Amino acid sequence: MKYIFYFLSIFLIGCSGRSGSTDDETSSDEESSSDAYSDGKHCAEVAYYNPTTGTRSTYTLNVEVENNELVTIYWGNGGWLDESHFSPTEIDEDGSCSFTSDKGNQYEVTITGEECSGTDNPVAEDEKKDYTMLLGQCASEIQMTETELAKYEKDFHVKRTDVITNKMCEAISDYMVNIRKLNSEWKDTETDKEIENGYIQGVYAMSLHDEITCQQIIVKRKGIFYRLEVQGGTKSTTGTMQFDPNNSDWQNVIVKESPKSTTLQVHNMRIIDQSRSLASLKEKLENYCSF
């Protein structure tokens, strides 16, 4: 009988010890799970998947956290993916979250530490590689007339023997499509004042995985050229625009593709440079958005 009592005492003491340890662990887990990531920038591993092309990539990038939610991913080239592309997503206790962007691309983000001192400069695996050509070759490819090419050389202070990238050629093509449309519509429309107050000379946008990461425009207003940064993921059209040339902060800008158009675009833009030389701004425009 004495041995039975001794065995039961040891058993009860052992169970009591394990029970106390479990309570401590539960308390510790609750404490840990309640810890949120501080507001501000953090270093993270960002895994990207495009279900349309099957492209998968993983990058080390800085991300922004607010109220324990992921609100922004900063690309290494100066662009970003923010709340205009996805809904703020709660970060779990492991520092991870996932979301699908407005383009249908899937992202998995895992915070790895404090703000990165250096990040990757991502380029899509399926993105067309840059190559160069002469402006004259570009003009031939996009079927510019001799009159159009000569006017383009004069307006932009360039020569047909100048070397440009394929991306700039694409921008010139978009410009010519719109300028031809505008010219045909403006023949019978009194729009001199509208053009004088703001006429977009060109739109330059860089994309990563179908997301616009950097976009700028050059607009001519009363003889002065302005370079503006465009916020958000919607590409601006060419045409006329209304903006305050004395405001260097972010401002709402109205873009009208043509005088007869009943649809207006509203963008958030800010002036980042101005000059009487279109050529100098064009060079900065291309370099600013390059990877």
C-alpha cells in the first residue's frame, strides 16, 4: 500500500509540472502573437507569380507597413506597388501575407528584418530586352511620313541619326497615333487656347509584370516645357491638360484626349522639372524611369 501511495504522488506531481509548463507556453504564445510589426519600412522577400504567363520570380525588396498591414512594395528602380494596385493586407505572426493585384498577379511577402540597405532591381523574365536603333529606322518602322519626321526632329531638337532605345520608339509610335488623331479632330475646332494652356508632348511609362512602376509626361504650356511625375497605375493619354504650373506639390490634373472627347482622365501629378528646351527634359525623362 505504501508503494502505491508513493507512485501516485510522483504521478500527480509530474502532471502538475507539465500543466504549469503548458500554461506558461500558452501565455508566451499569446504574447508573441499580439506583437505587431512597427509602422515603416521593412526588408522582405517578395515572391511573384503571373498565372497568365507562368512567370515566377523572387526578390529582396523594401516594403511599407501601417497598422500591421502591408501597404506598399518598393521596386529597386524607384517605382512602387501600393494601395491603388491591391488592398492593404494583414501580416501574420510569421511576418507573411499574400494578395492578388488588380492585374491578377499573385504576391507572397515575408518580412525578414529591418529596412534593406540594398535591394534587387527586378526585371520581368519575359520582358522584352532593350535594344537600340536610329531615330530614322524607328520612323520607318512606325511609318512616319517625311513631313512628320521633319516636324518631330524640329519639335524635339533631335536628328534622325540619333540612337534611341526600342522603348523610346514605342513611345514615339504612341505619340504619332495620338497626334494624327488630334490633328484630324482639331481642324474644325477652336482649341488654340486649350492647347496653349497645356499640350502633352509625350508619355513615358515603365512597367514590371504588367504593373506601371514609373510614369512621366512632358507637357508644353505657353512656350515652357514641364516634366511631371504621374502617380498610380493608370497610363495617361496624350492630349490637352489643365494643371497649376506654380504648384510643385501633388495636384489633380485633368487630361483630355481630344477636343471632341466627352471622357476626361484625372491623374495625381507633380512637377519635377521645367525648361525651354524639350530635348533636355526628354533625356531626363528616359533616364529617370530606366531600370
